[in-house]
Amino acid sequence: MTLRPDAAARRRAVEGRLLTVFREWGCEEIIPATFEYRDVLAPGMEEGLAESCYTLTDRESGRLLLLRPDVTLQIARMAGSARRGALPLPARYCYTTSVYRYEKDPIGRHRELRQAGVEILGVSGAEGSAEAVALCVEALRRTGLKEFKVAVGQVEFFRGLFQGQKVPPEIRAEIREAVSKKDDAALDRALLRGRLAPRAAGAFRKLPELFGKAEVLAEASRFAVTPAAKAALRDVRRTAEQLDAYGVLPFVVFDLGEIRGFDYYTGVLFEAFAGGVGTPIGRGGQYDNLIARFGSPCRATGFALDVDLVAQALGEQGVLDRYAEADVLLVGSRSSPREALDAARRLRRKGFRVACDLDGGGIENAVKRAAAGNVPSVVVLKARKGEALVVDVETRKRRAVSARSIEKGLKHG
């Protein structure tokens, strides 16, 4: 999708703020490849993602190529295929890039998704999960968002409830879909077909209700009816303790019925939501087994934020600065442009964004054009050489200054 200047500026502003935070947390930026051979990524691809890929054929080798569908897979391949010891751990990577996924019925979603994300490799268990969630919270907070929450779940709690139960894969899938959609009727039908033990069935029915602040984890202990579920609950409790130490618990809710996302997640997973946007603006989680599919095993956690949805949320919440075409509209004369162009050059060297207008047309017309583009200042070079008139577009106040020191009367947009 082609973005107009205002949308492009919003995207760049959000990306810049996110990358600043990622770097402050020790993340190194990577630039992933746009094309990947399908067979290279195949070990880590689940069926749903494979079906959504855009494919083309390499002219030389005849091998299938993919347009980048998922950055986590690319980083997992990079880490897994590295020689043992060649990748210093822990490692923290960040990126801003686009991923491409085919949607049969996008319903307002674009097939090119702009993402900013982080992958944390070699930090184990609750510590890695808490770092990822805390960094996600801090990044969103620093964009200026006022209303947002990160919902933290634990997919192994759900999987652990099947321990000791002989439930066919297709029934497990039905139960998972019903829980994720919070569809009680569908869940009852799936549990009946699966013939689960009463305690396990009761725990599955309770999952959609296990939502809230950290106190809900105490209630969840009543429904951890298998050793695997108990271990998963201990892990998410440790994550909660770490998040409290990071000081981000006010931004976090816990949702043990949250089990959506890629199948490669192995523990804590999370989604970010913002006021004014009806879909998640980010997702992440642990993927401790994914890197081993490409070679050497390594524990890992990561997340990706949808940059354009974050920008949309900022707009809905009224906290994203209005896009300004430039800091200055400099008005000169077509008949003698040198003075205006020299002044523009000096201002640009001092960090101002300058648009030139050599058509004249009067101060009022220039101010109207500047206001339409959210340009805060108009500079008119006066006929008397060496002088300029600076107009504040918002207040319409005028100030005469020397043409050699125009910047003293200006403000950045």
C-alpha cells in the first residue's frame, strides 16, 4: 500500500520512537531478507502460515521463493544454522520491516503488514518472557499511547490440561478454537466428543473466565489439575513477579484463555491492545523449540508490533502530532531567486525543513498554504535587501528579522 506524506510521516515517527526504546534495551538492529527459499524456512513453518505465503519461482534454480512471511522464522533460522559458539548469547535483535501474508478475506486488513519487533535469544523462562513483555510495555508507552494493555497468557497451561487424556488431534483443535473464541456452546460439544475427565473438562470450561489482574493466578491454581498445568502456572507466576519488579504490572492483565497465535509458541504468550483499535496491535511469546528445528537449540522470546495499528491508535487517542510538511515556508521572488535559495540553504544546515515558494502571491496566500500543510512559520524576504518578515502561522504575529539570522524567529514544527 502506498502511503501519502502524512501517513508516511506518522509511520516513520512511530518506528523511530520504537527503535529508540529497543536500542536503549540493548537490542541490535537487523535487516531481514525480503525473499527466502521456501525449503529453507520450511522446518519452522506451520500449516496456516505456509498457506498464507506469497510464492514465486527463482528464474535460475527453479526453487520456490517466498516474500518474507514472518521475521521470527528468519531470525530462528539465522540462529539455528550458526556454528556452535559463533552466536554470542544472550542476544537481542530488533527490526522494522514489512511481512507479506495472503488473506482470503482481509476485512480491512492489509496483506503487507509493517512491523517493529524484538527477539531475545538465550534468556530462559520467566526472565525472558518478563523482559519481552516489559520492553513491549515501555515501547508502547514511549510512543505516547495513553490507553493500552498487554494480555499475558500461558499456552502450556492449556496444553497441560490434556495430560493423561487420550484426545484426538482434531478434537484438541476444536477445543482450542472454542476456548480462543470464548464460545461456550462449541466448547461443550467438543468436550463431550473428547470424553475428557470431569476435572479436566471443568478446567477447560473455566479457562475463558481466568482473566484479570495478577490475583486471577491464585484462582487458576484450583484448575491446574495436572502436573503439566501446575508447572505452567508456576512459570506465569514467576513472570508476574518479574513484571512487578520491572514496574509494568499496571499495564498488564492475565488471560489464561489466550491461546491464539502461532503453534511454535511454547510458554508465555501475549497480545497488546489499545483504545480506539478493535484488533491486537502486537503479539509475542516464547518459542523455545523453534530454533532447534534449524539446528542448534536455543530458548527465545519475541514480539512484533503492527506499526500502522499503533499509529492508528495514537490518532484515535489524539496523541499523535499532526504531520507538518515543513518547518518553514520561505517566500521569495522568481525574478531574483538567489537570495531565497541561499537563505533556505542556511536554514537547512541548521536543521530546519524548508519549502520554497518563488511564485509570490502575497503574505496572506502564503500563510493559508502554510496552515493547510501544518507549517508553523512563513518567511518572506523583503524587497529591502538583508531583511525578512517571519510570520507565526498559528497566531499570525509578524516579526522583522535580519535575513542572516532568520532562525531566531522560528520554531520547529
